[in-house]
Amino acid sequence: MTALFLRAHTDGSQRTAPGLRILGVLGALGLGLGIVSGCTPRVHAIPVDRDVDYAAHMEHQGLVVDEMPGASPAILVPAGWQTGPRGPRFLLQAHDKTMAALWFPRAGQMIVRKTADPASPLLGEVDANWNQGAIQLTFKPADGPEFKTGEFERIDGRVVTAALSSHVQTVLDVRGVYRAELRDANGASAGWLRVQISPHQAASRIYDGEVPPELNGPLTTAAIAMVDSDVDYIEDHALDVYVGN
């Protein structure tokens, strides 16, 4: 059973994309993750750029957060059936403790609360929209101003696509390094987020950046989960050059 991520488009249409990959079949049964027993799965740390204050990477267990302000390494995992029908879709956990809970109520929206209780304090919301197939994010902290990103623009020098978007021909075209600027309500620079996609690095997908304190770890993690889901969508709809080889 794979979770479905509905990708909204500027023309008003919606396409169904498989993701968030961190749910997958493991979301139904908690196999291999220790979700049934309530144990946080083991994660593997990777080197973190010294110039960032947030870093994460994708493993088959889930989205592993290697670095975020004021917290130890954590992992975003499916919440499982224990949280009930009104419960969250994902839990951000570290050392068997829940640091935040994420709801996924509609296309392009994540709601982040402090615990799995729907009445627990709201940490904020992250919304996604797409411009010509390229994802952009809006952060809405519960106790702070909004921040927005532009597109994740390619910065690796490859002449393929100008941004991380569904306008690719093959899965090879998706590989690369992308960066999105974070801006406040006045348009001033407030940080950045980076995506690195390659099989020739410590993890096939690495996410990092410099983020303002108002966004906190859980909100940035929710945003990265949405970006990772979008990468899934892009790859699933691109030509797989390895099929048949």
C-alpha cells in the first residue's frame, strides 16, 4: 500500500503521484521499523556540511534528519494505526520520543503539531505549489512570520533543466544540485535550502540548508518530506534508461 501524494498544478488540475515514499508499504504494517513496538528505527549518519544548520537524507527507513537546531538526530516515520483516524500521518522521532507530528490533510499541505494529539500545540504549516512543474514552498510558523522559497534552481552547471521540475526526459536528467532561496515577507533573503541527487554520494538524496530559527526543525522537515515526494513524482514520470538493460 503506497500513500498517494496529489500534486496540484497552476492550471487547476491534479495528478496523483506515488509518495511520500517514507510511508510506502511500511506505513501499513510498520515492518522493519519497530513502529508496532514503539521503538525508533536505527539510522545511519552521513557527513554534514559545516556551513549548514539543517541537514537530512533519505534512507529506506524514512527521512533521516542529521542536523537541526537544538535537537539530536531524528527520523520521520509513518505514524501507523495506533494514532487513530484523526491522528497524524508521520512522526518525527528521536530516542523513542516524538518530537513532532505531521498531518497531510490535502494536496500540497502539511500541518505540524507538537505531539500526535490533534489538540496539541500547532507548530506551523507548510504549503507547496507548482510553477511550470517546479515546486515552491510557503512556511507558516504558528508564532512567527511567513517565509517563501522560489524554485529549486540547478546550480551544478549541467545543461539539462534550469530547476527541479517535471520537465525532464530521463531519470538521469533529475540528478544534480539544486538550491532555493528562502525569503521573508518583505522579499529579503532569509536563508536557503539545497537538494543533492546522485547515486555517487553518501546518500542518493541529501537535503540541507541554512534556515531561520522561526522555521524550527519540524517545519523544515515537513517541507523536505514534500520535496522528496516531488522528486519521487518526477522520477516516476521520467524515462527510466535502465529498464531493459
